[in-house]
Amino acid sequence: MATIFHNPACGTSRNVLAMIRQSGVEPEIIEYLETPPTREELVALLIAMDMSPRDLLRRKGTPYSELGLDDEGLSDAQLLDAMMAHPILIERPIVMTEKGVRLCRPSERVLDILENPDIGTFVKEDGEAVPGKTDQAG
């Protein structure tokens, strides 16, 4: 089982979704701009990824600058408030599997948490080839 917080307009997100599918899993897809996580869900994701809200802030193509979110004096609660008001500020894609939760940037980070990471060679939309990895833990 896998869940992806996905933005279909994002090439990295589309690559990660395709890599999950190439591993043999059809994930639950949450288009987080249309169905954003609750504050509690976002906090749980951050804890699972060992990240702070600032680590998960997306800057490119968002109101990050306009909202003054580069102010280091802002608290985690204030950053979470901004993410709740503007879900586009949440970096993507985030993937959850039984093996963990990851922000999958770059997209090959998803291989670390797939049940079957040996997906063969995957070619990203930009033409970059990514070799699948053999699960060393098994």
C-alpha cells in the first residue's frame, strides 16, 4: 500500500507516481491542492519525515515571498498556518508506505520506501534514466 500527496501539474510528482506504479503498486492518490491534509495530518507527516515546517515550504511558484515566509522569526505554528491557508506552499510529492514517509525530491527518493524498489530502469519525463535498486534488506 502506498499513498502519494500529488500535484498532477508537477513533473517530479508525475515521475514519482509512475515509479510507484512501475513497482507494481497502485497508490492512493491525494491531489493535495484539492484535498489538503488537515493540520494534524500535516504535523504527523512532518514528524514521520523528521522535518520542520520550514523544511517543507515550497518557494517556487507560491506566495512564499509575498507572505514574508523567509522571516526566520516566524514560528512553526505560523508556518503551518500559512500552509493551511495556501496548500501550494507544501512541497511535493510526499509518499507514505509501510516502509516510511518521504518527501520525494528528487523523485528517486521514493525507491527507499517502496516494497519492490527494483523497478528496472525508469526514464523520467526529462529523459534522465534512473536505475531501480535491489532491496538489500531482504
